Amino acid sequence: MIAPSSTAATRAGWCRRAPTNAAGVSRCRGASLAVTASAARAATTTTTTTPPTTGLFRRRRGSSPPSMPSARGRRPFVAAAAVTGAAAAAGLVAPEYGFVMVSLASTAALLQFLAIKVVLARRQFEVPYPQMYVGDGGASERGRVFDGTQRAHQNTLETAPAQMIMIALLGLAHPIPAAAAQGVWVAGRIAYGLGYSTGDPNARLPGVAISGLVYVLTILALAAEGGRMALLG
């Protein structure tokens, strides 16, 4: 039995010494009974613990997720890191999800790398803003190199958002395979950009094959995982 608080114990001791009324009943009998009942409830109270979780989709339906730190008043990247770190500590995402974050950061670095190549090619071949392409149909080396460099950046921008979203979602269930797939995709796009910027359109084909295959497999994997969750829980 858990001992009552010092105040309750003092009051109970006073009641034992208190005089009785005409019927022989202590004048603070009600207080003594209240102390006894409180101690009994404390002794029978059990503490329930939430079973540990290992991933976002392992949490039972209907349970309340742990509170996340507020992002108000913080810089976006600091707030995102705080929320993600708290989610990992709470078991909402696996620690291995950090590899997914690194792979997505490498994708952003890839986009910046291709953008810098366009800027350098624009200066080299004196293509003024906002002109997108030389537009000579590949008749000159200037047109082939600059247009290929510009097209490599644009084509990557066309597919990168969908690829990044799919990897971010797929990584919640399978972080290591998702991060590895994104790493291969980034490598394929690097080969694509370097090959296209040589002025030979056929040099982009190895990169197209690598990144295109990963893109299709990511679509299929995310659809399969989504269907499994919806049907099997």
C-alpha cells in the first residue's frame, strides 16, 4: 500500500486522538474514511505503458501520436530537423529514415549542379536572358552544346519532384531500399546531364536508361506498398 501524504497522515493521527460524540463516534470519522479510501485507490492504481513502435505504420489505429515541437518562429530547415528528430525519437519513423533525407538532399544538390552548368554555358556561348535555347536546330556546336545543357536541366526538373515525393513516402516503410534507389537515380541523372551537355544527344542515353528504370520501379513499389497498407493494414 502506498502511504498517504504527510498532510493526510497528520489529519488521520489527529482523528485517532480526537474525542467522540455522544454516540461514541469520532467527530472526524468521515475524514479518516476518506484518507483510507484515497490510500486504497492509490495502491490499486496501475501504470499503463504504450508498447514501443518501430515505424510509422506500426502504430495502432486510433492511438494519439506524441506531440511534435512547434515550427512557429523557427527557420524552415531548423524546424524540419526538430520535427523529424522528435518523430524519430518517438518511434514514428525509423532512424534509418535519415538515409532517405540524405538522398533527397543529394537530389537538391544535383538540381543546383545542373543549373550552374546552364549558367556557365550561357556565359560561354553568350546566350542572353530570357532566351531559353539557341534554336538553330543543332546546326552549330554552340546550339548543340547549350541546348543540350539546358535540356538536361529542364528534363530533370520535370521528373525530380514526383521522384522525390515517391521516395519520401516509400522511405517511411522501407528507408534503406528507398534511399538506395534515390542514390542510383541521382547517379543516372548525373550521367544524363554530363552526356547531354557534350553536344551529342546520344550520349545521354545511358543516364536515361538508369534513371528511367529507377523511376518506373519506384512508381510500382509505391503503388504496391500503398495497396498492401490499404488492404492488409
